[in-house]
Amino acid sequence: MLLIMTAFYSGSLRSSSVSDYFKRTLRAARRTLSGVNSPLLLVVALMAFTLSAPYSVAQSVVLSVDASKAGAKIDRNIFGQFAEHLGHGVYEGIWVGPESKIPNTRGIRTDVVTALKAIKVPNVRWPGGCFADEYHWRNGIGSPRVVTLNPNWGGVIDPNTFGTHEFMDFIDQIRSEAYVSVNIGSGTPKEAADWLEYMTTAQPTTLEKERAANGHSAPYKVAYLGLGNESWDCGGNMTPEYYVDQMKVYSRFVRNYNPAQQEKQQMLKIAVGPGGGEPRWTEWTEAIMKAYQQHTWSWDINGLSMHSYTVVHGWPPSYASVGFGEAEYAQVLKSTLDMDGLIAKHSAIMDKYDPDKKVTLVVDEWGSWYAPLPGSNPGFLVQQNSMRDAVLAALNLNIFARHADRVRMANIAQMINVLQAMILTDKEKMVLTPTYYVFKMYLPFQDATFVPVSFDAGTYKHGDVTLPRVDALAAKGKDGKLWLEVTNVDPNEPVEVELNLTGIAAKSATGETLTAPKVDSINTFDAPNTVLPKPFSAKTEGGKLTLKLDPKSVTVVSVEP
Ligand code: AHR
């Protein structure tokens, strides 16, 4: 007791020195007794605390799943990525050039391609972002390339060595689909129309011949077309009315000529949508959707973009991506859950004008946005990626899945070296982030069918923040199996999830779990395996199938008969 008291008082307790039970009891005691200042009072209070009934047994949650009830398809496109010409997102992150000593295929780094192939990236949005509305595609074809500036992101040089052909090669190498954003802000409808003709026509036009001369005779597939980016801000500060007029013109004239995309696999056009929940944004959604409702044969849209970053306390982002504590963990996760209300708000407006839900709400920029890492170029948006980001990613993916009937596409920002990245690189080194592993664990949910779950999540409290303790997602995978994801948000307490399954016999559950020693644990080039999924399994005992989940963990299992 005296030993524990000393450890408690001095804060020197080490994890290896006591059992899990004691660690949790002490943590709980520390939280409960944090206001007690007198050493004598503290001794008495701590003795009473320790001798009282066991405090830290795992919390129990009953998760009911009726496997016979099917909801919407969880479109694989919600696992999309975003690669902007920003910092080291494209240059160094993807493109090292064919002469580089870093192993590459036609200039595209091999390690990155291998890692991305493993998470089956469904689509990649490119070239921006704000960059897209200043991008002129002709600078990025042929030889020599035109060297330009990137005024949005640090004012650095863009050598344009990564252009249309290189992007399409990259998409091909990772077996993904192209989501190309055209320049409405500083370009013209003709420039965008020419770009699409250059990429997609099979007819012997001058642009087709130019493409062939540049090394690609077959037409490229452009699966998705972004009609500008944030046109209410960096994309040109347009009013909704002005943008609606532009959107119609671009939708009309920027055509995809690829013969394979005329009947099936038609290119989907995505209009600029809201960037928040305030009246300015609801009015924007109203304007676009009202126009859509009245659209004629000559133009159409298939998606409305929405951007929402997790930023606590507004802009500029001030929270650190490393070296933070439980308070910042709780606050960031509370903030990220706002995504649900935001989707609900804009979906409700869309429902008014599009009750059949033909237009997808495309959350094509989401993720955590923290203060730049000290010493980095602030224009490069460099941040680390921790266990907190893994939990954040799972919570958002579950929100998207719960809105699967309207949210059929999303793109985390951004894929490599920028914001909430999958991958970090430094010259020849590469490390996979906790967020990467969440995307990998969620592979069974790509194109799975949503199955409703019900549970009493309980609460996790820290300071003035209260959060649901657990979150969960269920779906019938394309493999026919029932897949479950359960997130234990609580960073201190384990949780026991008892599965109450209807419509499926279950003897065991197997899969993977991702957790880490601390909420701010990260993977680094020197220690890449700190946050790594581990095999997970549970068997029926006494007729019950119970998942025992670690604190701050993301777990994905299939239920086995
Ligand atoms: O992802 C970084 C930037 O955030 C994008 O360029 C822009 O669209 C958004 O404001």
C-alpha cells in the first residue's frame, strides 16, 4: 500500500510494476482524488478507495445485431483518398522521378504503390484542393515541362513533372480510379473541355494525337470529375448564384469521350458543396440542389461535395499532433463527432430536392487538421498521426456508413505526408500511420451491406467532455460473412462487448485489433510498429460470445459459425 501510495503521489508508477488491475485502479483514484491536497487526507481517501469494491472491472455493452436486416451498400468509394500538389504529398510522397535512387516504376515510388495497393484505394482526388483552381493542365504534359509556382502552399516551385500521364500511371499502378478536379476559379470552360478531350477521346483529333505522341494512345478513364473546389473561398470567392451558373456551363461542355464510359461507367460530376453547418453553407446546398431539381437534358450533376475537417478551437489549427494528453484526445474526438450532424443537416436539404437520393453527398475532404509540426514549412501542412487519429478515422468511417444511402463517396485529406495521412515518407524512408491500418482493417466493409446494430454505448468522461464510450458498425461483407467493427473510445478502461446475434449462428469471432500504449502513440521511421494491428479472437463461452476490447482500440472481426 505504502509503495503504491508513494508511486501514486510521486507519479513515478511504471506500467511494468503493477498489474493492469492496479494500474487502472490508480488511474481512477488519481482522477477521483485530484482535488485532495492534504497528504493525510489523501492517505485516508486512497485507503478507502482501494478497499472499496473493485473499481475497474471492464465495462459491459450488449451489442444486438439482426443479420437478416439489410440496409444500404457501404460504397467502397467512402475509402477514397486525396492527393494535392501540396508540400510533399505528391513530390517525394508519390513522385521521385525515374532517375531517383529510391526504387520506382517510371518515377513513382514502389514502396508507396505497394502500401496503397494493399488498402485497395477506390479513387484518388487530384490535383487539389485549392491547387486545382490554379492548375493549368498543359504545364504538366509533354517535354520540357513548364515550371510554375504553388502560391497556395508555401509559394514553392512546382516542376510539373507529375502531370496528367504520371497521375494516370499512378492510378493504374495502385489499381484505383481517377477523380480529377477541373479549374473553374482561374481557368476557362474551354481549357477544362480540352483537358477532358485530351484524356478521353479515342477519335483522331489533334488532342488525341498529342496524347498518343506523349506516350498514351488509349483513352484514359476519368471516373469522377470535380467541378471546381471550395468555390466559395480559395476557388474564387463566388456567390452560390454565380457558382451555379458556372457549374451548369462546365457540366455541359466538359465532356468525357471515352467509348467505354458512354453507357456503363459514366463519369460522375461532382459540384462544389458546403464547408460547414452555418447558414452560409446551408444556403449554398439549397442553391445547388434547387438548381439540380430544375436541371434540363443539357446538364447534370451526380454528387455534391462537402468539406469538414476536425479542428478544435477554429483556425488556425493550434492542437499538436504529438505530445498531447487525454484532454486533447477527448476534445478532438468530441469535435470529430460533429460530422454526423453536419451530414444529417445537408442530407435533409438534399432530400427536399432529391428525395430519390440520386445525388451523392461526397465528403471529399475530411480528417484531422492540427498545428504544423515544429520546424516544418507551415504551408506544407505536416503533422504526425497517432492512435487518436486511428480512433477518429474509425468514428468517421462509421458515420459515413450509417449515412450510406446518401454518402457514397469520401476522400480523407490527404494521402501522403499532408494532414491525416496514410503514409509518411522522408527521402527513401516510409512509415505507415495508425490511420493507414484502420483503412486496412476496414477492407471487408468495402461494398458491404450495412446491417443495423443497437447498443447502449455508455459514456466516457474527461473534464467537461462526455463521449459515447463505444461505437460499432456491422455489415454483411461481399464474402457473405457478418463483419463487426467496435471502437472503444475510452482510453483508460477496457470494455466487454457481448454479442446478441439474430439470424446468424456464431461460435467465434476473429479479426484484428489496433491499440497502442498511449493516446498519442505514433509510428516513426525508427519505430514503425508501435501502433500495429494484432490478431484478435473470441470464442463462445456459456452460450455467450464476448469481445474483450482494450482501452482506445479499433477492432474488426468476422463472426464465424
Ligand atoms: O486539404 C488542404 C486544403 O483544405 C485544400 O486544398 C482545400 O480544399 C481545403 O481548404
